Amino acid sequence: MKNESSENPGKNTKRPTDVCDCDVIHEDAVERVRSVMPDGNDFYELANLYKMFADNTRVKILWALSCERMCVCDLAVLLGMTKSAVSHQLKSLRLANLVRYEKQGKIVFYSLADEHVKDVFEKGFEHISE
């Protein structure tokens, strides 16, 4: 059996089935979506939010904080990291408004910033479990 690509090296003669095979523009659909589409800056900010979830260490920290508020020392022991490395990640999470802190004397406790963070986190786990 001959392979189509061996007859035409460098050319893929198979057409994808998940792409339109026409040039019809559905203007009504385009306009409906355009009318409710957020501006470009909102997409930029959303992409930056998701970047925070793209790091394994930050995700572990968020998961731990979804269970209980913890100090840097607790997180360092839990994750087998230095306090400095944990603090660096917490700063990124804090600047992204994903975590907050509360100082009690010399101890600084971290927790998730709000329920939205927990919701995003839980939806992510729900999605990968399907």
C-alpha cells in the first residue's frame, strides 16, 4: 500500500476533517460574539492569571492553602523547599491577587485570597479528572 506523502514528498495531500472546506462567513454569529467580547486588556490579564497556575510549585502552594492557612515555614516543610523559594512563589501569587497574608506577631499566615481562587482550582481538578 502506497503512502500518499511518499508520492508527493513535503506535501500533505490529506485534508483535515475538522476545518471548514468553504469560505462562508456567518456575519450574524461574528457580530453577536464581537458585541460581547471583552477588550484586549481583559484577555491579557486573564492569560496572566492562568500563568500563575502553570507552575507546579505554585499549584501545590495553592492546593495546600485551599486546605488550611499556613505560614512560609509550614509550606517549606510540606513541599520540601527552602523558605526563600516558597516566599518567592508566594510573592508572585500575592501580586496576582491569588493569596493574601495576615501577620500575627512574627508569623505571617497565608491563605487563598477569596472563594473565586478555590473555585478555579477545584474546576481545574474536576476537568483533569474527567
